[in-house]
Amino acid sequence: MRTTFRTRLLVSYVLLIVVPLVTAGIIFYNKSLEVVVGQAQQNVQSIVVKNNEIIDTKLGIVDRNSQALFVDRQLFELFNTLDTSDEAKLIAADRIVGSALRSYFAQIEDVYAYQLWTSYFTYGQTLPQGKPQDSDIYHEAQEAGGKMVWYPTYDFADMFGQAYLDDSRLDFQYLYSATRVVDFSYLSNSSLERLGPDVERPVLAVSFKADSLTKLFEQSIPANSRYMIIDQSNVIVAGSDTEAISTRYEGEWTRELHEEGSGTRRMTLDGEAVIICFDRSKVTGWLSIVITPESVLAQELVPVIRTSTVLLSLVMGAVALALAYFISGKITNPIKRLLGAMRSVGEGDFHTQLDVRSSDEFGLLIQRFNRMNDRIRLLVTENYESRLKEQEAEIRALNMQMNPHFLYNTLNVMNWTAIENGQKELSKMLVCLSHMLQYTTRKEWSSVRLAEELEWMKSYFYIMSVRFEDKFTVHYDIDPELYDCKLPRLLFQPFVENAILHGFVHLETGGLIHIRARKEGGDCLFEVEDNGKGMRPEAVQAILEKESASIGINNTIARIRLAYGERYGVDIISGPGEGTRIVITLPHETN
């Protein structure tokens, strides 16, 4: 009978230990491979994002300096009085313009050429361009009407019709350019002076070599990866395949990447499993894409994972069989008692204690179980108290970080209002801002009355209406019983700001914001509705799942849930072209 028991025990361990262990080993192998690929995917994506940040930093300087060129008084006076029929004066003007352009662009890294193009003369650096005003670059800049145009990489000889350069190995064969029409002006005694209506507005052209982008990616992406930078029309700005530069990429899969803007994908291209990491430049709008084969990412780690998994399975299987051979005796009753006690603990009874009936290993095990149960009970109590403190601290922390950039934006608006409007409205804006600062900088951050919140919002709306030149109006529909209702401070501001800055981005006038408050059962329902451009379902989902870039909205949602529980929160009803309605549900509190 003794031999039969051991035989059965061995068979049981083979079935219950070895087989699950092999299965677990396979799962471990697959999961480890997924982790390796996923980590590599994150690393490559961070490289792409970082490279785009570097590119945006460099190109952003060009954008800012080109804006500064608009108010260069010396160039304003030069072009406003220039006799374009006098060649001597044009040459003299070229020296002045060239010196000014050098001061703005010569020190910027990777800038190859900077010029001002007109129909009668090309100022700045001399390149074999013929008549640049006949080029597509010039025409697109004119059509943009003063906005910066980032023209993707082009063949210099083809763009400017210089066929004789086709067989030459030009140092500047492939360039990409930033262009914009420069309408010079300057402030004189609080009045804005502009170029005369008969004065031709020149086109600023700042050009870069395509290899300035190529070097950045080739030095940072994993080996055997390939990359490309494409514009909104899939024209290749830069890439691993130099022969494809300035041509149009025909892959349909890039359409979804353009829509998303930034992220990662795993797909199969030309029969090969690859990872696609992509990110859009905030300055140019171009999409940087890095394509990395999965086999490259895992080729060094796969053998290690496979070997370690097999060895671990063999070792643990051998240990399990050895333990099965030696385990015998009267173990059923102590184990049943222990399992019964563990079941009680699992159901929440942490006061369960077992009698110690022996001094052997099982007796020691039961003693340790009793001690463990006491310790668990203590830890549960401590964890509950700690969680309450953490929740309070998190609420305070979220309250303290509400929209810190708003003050900067407001002060900037007041500055421009003073410059452009002769300080006529500055006094009222300062009064509104004073009220707002007094409200937001109070030491206590407890709930406030709805009436106080609406007074603060009226000051905010006034400042924003001045900033956007009466682009929108505000209507209120408030149940009088709710003016004393308590709610978190700055509850409406993030949603209103989102409506003004993003919802009304394509409107010149006619924007409408409704703020409503009503009582429903024992709850208060607050609504912020606009007639703006609305949002796609993916954008709404990203906000509700705290994946959006809006710190203010994310914090407001988190504050409500932490303060009142998961029953309360924010709902968003929106669709493209249908406006947006925010519904905030809070408990009705007046004390």
C-alpha cells in the first residue's frame, strides 16, 4: 500500500506539476518576447519623438525670426521708398538686406541659404536659380498670404528650371525651404505703419539641405532600420532611400498614420513583420516614420530566453519529482485545516486562528500562519488609513496644479491689447484679472458656491472675448436654487477654454457658449455647450480615459472622482461639425 501511494503521488506530480510547468514555460517565452519587442518599440518611438523635438527646435527658430523680420523698421523704410527701376539702388539695397538677413538667420544651425525674392530682384545669397519667382515655391508662398509654408525636399535644378545643372554633382542638389510673404510694418507713436499698397511684398525663402535631417536619424535609429520623413501629400522630405527623396510615397498604410499624428504600429510590410514608430512635427506638420524589423530587435535575446526557459523547466520538473518521492505520511488533515482557515481569510475574516496540535513542521507552519494572519490584519488596517491619506494628498496636489499657464496667456493678451488698442481696454482687463487672481490664490481649496464660480467665469469670459475680438457670446441658464450649491473651484474653466481655443478655431464670429445648471433628483447637473467644430469619438474617448494632452480637463475629471466617488464625473457628447456638450454631475451640497 505504501508503494502504491508513492506511485500515485509521482503520477499526480507529473500531471499537475511538470505539464503545467512546460505550459508556463511556453507562455513565459512568448510573453518575454512580447516584452522585449514592446520595450524596443517604446525606445524607438522615444527616439523618433526626440528627433522631432530637435528638428522643431531648429526650425522653430526660423519661424520666430521670420516673424521678427516683419517689424524690422530698416527693411520697412527701405522697401517702402525703394526705386525698383534704379539698378544702382537695387544693388545698394541688396547689401542692406543681405546684412539684415544674416543677422536673423546666419547663426541658425543647418540653414543653407536665406533670400528675399521679388519680381524684379533677388536679395541675399546668390544661387543659380534664374527667376525664383517662376517657381512653385514662390507661388505657394504667395497663396499662403503671409503664413509660413514649409516646402518639402525638391531637386534644385528641376525646381528652378536650370537644366544645365542636371549632370552636375551639386552640393545643394536636394533642399527643403521655409517661405512666407513678408508684409513689413512697424509701430510709430502707437499707430501701425504698413507698406504702401503699390509696394510689392517680398517672399522670404530660407533653405536647408536635406541631409541635415538624414544625419539626425541615421545616427540614432537601430541598425537595419529604415526611415522616411513625408509631408501631408506623402512627398518624401528625407529618408534612408536617397533615390526616393522628393518623390511621392505610394503606401496606403500611411493614411492612418497621418490621421493619428503620433504613435506606434505593428504590421507586415513586404512579407516582413515590422514595428512602425511615427511622430508629426509641430512646426512643419511633416511625419517622421521609422520602420524596424521585429527580427532585428529580438535576434540577440531570443536564444537567451529560449535556453533559460528550457533549463528552468527541466530543473523545476526534477525538483518537483524529487519532492514527490519524499513527501508521504499523514498530511491530509493539517492541510485541510489550513485550507479551511485560508478560505476564511480569503472571505475577509482576519481573526481566524488555528490550534497548534503538534510540534513538528506542520505545527510550525500553523504557528506561522497565525502570525501571518495577525500581520495581514494589521497591514489591511494600515493600508486603509494610508489610502485615505494618499487620496487627500492627491486631491490637494491636483487642485494645486490647475492650469498654471493660464496666467501667462492672460498677461500676454493684456500686453497685446495695450499695444494694438491704445490701452483703452486695459483698465477693465486688469480689474477682471485682479478678481480672478484673488479668487484662485485663496489659501483654502475647499468647495465654493456656484455664484462665486460664475462671477469668476464672467471675468474670464471678458478677457477671452477681448483676446478673440468678440468671436463668441455666452448665455446662462441657471436654476436660481443652485446659486448656493457647492462645487470644486475652476470647474468650468478647462472645458470653456477648450471650446474657445479649439472648438472656435475656424470661426471668425458666431461662437456661442451655453452654461446651464439644474437639479435632477439629489444631484446637480452642470452643462457647458458650444457650437464649435466638435470632436471625433476617438478624441472624446482619449479625454475620458485621461490620455489627452489637456492637463486642466484631466485634473478636473480626477478631482471630481476623488472628491465624490466614481458615481459622479463628466460626460462628453460631441461629433465633427456638431459642437460639444459637457455634462458634469455632482452631488447637491449647500453646506
